[in-house]
Amino acid sequence: MNKLSLLIMTVLLTGADLQAQPEPGAANWKTWFISSVSDHRLPPPPAYKNEIGQVLLAQQALDSAGWQQLLYWNAGAPGYHWVDMVKDLWMSDTGYNGALANMLVGVAIYDATIAAWDTKYAYNRPRPFTADKRIKVYVPKPESPSYPCEYSVAAGVAVTIIGHYFPHMHDSVNKMAQQLMTARIAAGAAFPGDTRAGFELGKTIAQREIDRTKGFTPGTAWDGKMPQGPGVWKGKRPMFPLAGTNKTVVLDSSSQFRPAPPPDFAKEMEEMKRYNQTFSSRANAFYWAGSQFWYDALNKKIFEHNLHLNPPRAARIYALTAIGSYDGFVACWDAKYAYWGLRPDQYDTTWHPLIPTPPFPGYPSGHAALSGVMGELYAYFFPADKVYFRKKAKDAAESRFQAGIHFRSDNTVALELGSKVANAIIQRAKRDGAEDTPETKVFFPKKPVGH
């Protein structure tokens, strides 16, 4: 064994004594797009004694490349890498399905994880490292049952949804899923049968949710009609003009929290021209123009709170965040194209903003609206940091004024809109049962099945 492998093994074995939080009650949490998790309960697992040799062979075959794959795919919660992937895909998507795909990855991983927990505690199959002392465990020891593999469940969801909405990624995500399943087996965390069953469960639920959300995005092309007159946005090719017609998940409709019409921007244009830029204000404008703060901050908090060791809790957070992104986006775009509010550099053609002006109406601000959503959701997830996250939402909103691409009212209205969307989601979340089954709950397992 080379020095790199020895170092990797030392690090992994050091972390292997950490205890994951099993959440045995998660099977009772409410799901979003499947009505009953028991409908998706898998058949009993096969005898694990027949698979012990396969796990041992996988561990014996680990080389430098295998260790790298093991490290990569076992980092974070089951949905961690897939949420990261679809986030980048949908942000660069110019069609109407990107936001839907992003939402579905988060929600379907949650729904499939809850279904997996129902099967796990129905059969209580031991993990490989528990079943045979010869098998080493190279990840923090998960205390939940082995069947089905929760990481493979997330992979099945991601492969199905990403492959459906981004067909050019189909082969790549399938290859990644196979790497993940191999990594879970080599880590001593799952039997081959666990990974296969989990992958198929994830695929089944993802396809069910794709079918369930057909019709969420507009089925007809935009007619190209744009309002005319003073105070109206004057671009040539507006982006996502029909996004506000999307069907929402939590909101009654995209217009549920639609703000009042925009004001006369004359005074706000004067304020913008009088604004005294400083190094800090410019830095804030540029930072939020290219930052992925909300995504990075969420993962940081999940790791800090060790929620990556608690798949149902982590999946719930990713799902609620994905719904917030989706409903917040749809609500904001509803208002944008209800009013077609113009931008500062259209109001005064002599005005030159710090950054390029986006190709869609300004009122209300998308950055501010989604930051308003995230600020409130994160305050709910991590209440000790609520002041910090709400301040970050205000900083994000102010950055658009500082960049010169939004009037101040674009931002203040958007923050309020985002907050209302988030609070509607939080009220729904409080009824999902997760707050009734805290992660510290003691669990005494039943007799294992599949031995």
C-alpha cells in the first residue's frame, strides 16, 4: 500500500467512529409528490452472507483511483453532489424546465429518502461492517439499516431527472452513479444488493414525480407582445417571459403575493445618481453579482451541524430550499412580467451601471426576492444564525442598487415578496412531522432481516 493510500485510510478510520443520526421516525414524515411511502416499500433483501465476499473483494481491489472515488462520493449527504450539479445546470439553462429540474432533484431525493427509511426499518438489514468483522468501514459509521442504500437512492433520482431534462448529461450521470455505488460498497457501508435496490427505488420515484409535475411549465410559446409607453421595460429579447405562469408547489398561485405596481422612478433615479460609491459598496455589488453565497452557506451549515450524517434531515433542508428557489423564482417573474418595470439605464440612457443589466424587467429584483426567500428559510433551519442570514439577504438586495441595475423599490418590494414565499413554505414544513421526531430520539432496533 502506497503512502497516499495509507494517509487516506488513516483519515477515514479516524472519522469512522463518528455516529450518524438514524432518524427511525423519518418514514412518518410527509412527502411532497408521492402520497404513501408504504406503496414504495421494497421486497425483503436477499441473504447478505452471499454478498460479504463481494464487499471484501471490492475493498481488496482499492487502488489510488478507487480511494479518490471513495473519498469523493462519500463526502456530504446523499444529495450533496447531485444538488450541486443540477444547481449549475439550471442556472445556465435558457429554457423553462431548468428551475423545475432543480426543484425536482431536491424534492424527489427527499421523497425517495423517506420511502427508503420506511424500507430500512421494515427489515433492519445490518451494514456490511457489522455483518462481518473482516469488512472495514471507511466512512463515519451509519447507524441506520443497510437496505436500501440511501446514497444510491439519491443517485437514482438524479440520474432520472437530470437525464430527462438535460439529455446531453444522460451518459455522464449514469457513469457517476455507478462510481458512487461502487464507492459505497468499497467503503463497507452497503452491500451490492443495497445499492441496486436503492438506485431502482430512486429512479422509480423520480419518474413518478416527473410525471406528477407535467404541465408545471408553460406548454405554449410566448406571443412576443410587449407593452408600450413610459415606465415600461424596453429590451429586445426578454428572458423567461412566461416563467410567472408556472404552476407553484406551495403558493396557491404565482400571483399570490404579487406586489403593488411600481412607483414613478423619478425620485429613485435622483437617489441613485446622488449615491456616493465607496470601495465597500462596489465590493458588495461585485460580490453578489457573481457569488453563490446561499448555496455555499447552506452546505457549510449542514456540515457544521453534522447534518450530512443524517440523510433525512439533510434531504429535507435541500428539498425546502429547492422549493423556495422554484416558488420564489416563479413569484418574482410573475410580478416582473405583470408590470414590465424598466431599468435605471433605460430610464436615463446616460446612466452607466457597474455591471451589465440583465435581459428582463427590473421590478421586483430577482436577486433580492430569492435572497429574501433564503434568508428566512435559513433562519428557520439554523435559528441561532437568523440575524446573520437576514442581514445577508439585505446585503444582497442592496448590492443591486449599488450596482446601478435596480431602483431601491425593486429591492425592498422583492425582499418582502421573498419573505412571504419563505414563510408560506415554513408553515407547510412545520406540518410535515419532522419537528415531532427530533434527531436525538433513541432507537432500539428490531431483529435484523436478510442474514
